[in-house]
Amino acid sequence: MKKILISRRAFTTGAMASSGVMAACSNGVGSLGPETIDARVSATLAEMYRKYPNTLDLAQKSNGMLVMPLVTEAGLGFGGAYGRGALVIDEVTVDYYSMIKGSGGLQIGAQQFAHVLFFMTEDALSNFRRSPGWAAGADLEYVISDQGDGLAAETTTALAPILAVIFARAGIRIGATLEGTKYTRIIP
């Protein structure tokens, strides 16, 4: 088995190139403030309900939803993702959040997608809101497949504390997952 050694210079160059790719793929929410985020959240929810009507039932049963209207993900060896969105409770925006994700390994390409996290229990929502930087992990269950084929809300997923819907993918990167993604409350 051949070992691959990467020098510090190669690692630093790769990391800088990856962050440059991420900057070039900016999602444009930044300086326009909460009005832009709110408009994008509304449009994202409308599109999700239109494309996946069963998500309306999930929204009504949930204690809150974190809506990330536009996440940009890119990678060339090292990769990352960034997006901004809002926490919606009872159809009202209560907080704004950013998400960031880093990754390494065999990867190349870029994509953009939207995602919504449904907090199905009050405890899951409270834990998310109390956390200074919540990371998506094992307590997250996907209800729309990675291919975006359709809603898969089975009995097991209906009991999960947090459900995720990833949709509206565009780009040339395979797959979209939220494992290792960190969400942080922001003031836009």
C-alpha cells in the first residue's frame, strides 16, 4: 500500500484554493440583511410545499423549522459549504442562522441546494436553540432521498426528533448530506 504524503505547502495551497472557490460561489445573502433572508425563506418553503406536498403535514406537526434557502458547496480535495437562513416557529421568523461545513478527501465540483430541518420535538428545538454552535449528526433523519426522488416519511422517520429535507440541487457535485454541518445563530 502506497502512502501519500502531503507537504504543509500543498495542504495550505489546497485549503486556500478551496476557500477561494467558496468565496467565488457566494450565495449573495450577506449584506442585504434580514429582508432578503426572509424573502428567500418564504420562496423556499413555497417551492418545497409545491414540489413535496407531504412536507406541509411535517411543517404543521413540527415545533419549528430551520430553513436554509441557498447553500453553496464546493470542493477540490478539500471542500466546504456555507449558507444562511432562518428559524421559523409558528410561521414567524424568530432567529437567523449561518451554516458551515468542511470536508476533505476525494471530491471535486460545486453545487447549490436548499434544505429544511423540521424539529419534531420540543426537546430537539430547545437543544438547538440553546446550543452556541449546533452540529448536525446522528439525531438527523432524511425524509427526501439524496437523489431527490420523493418523500420517505415512514414510521421510523416520523419518530425521529429532527427530519431533514434537501432539495433544489443544481451543480456538478455528487451527493448532499448535512453530517458535520455546524449551525450558528447570527445577527444579519
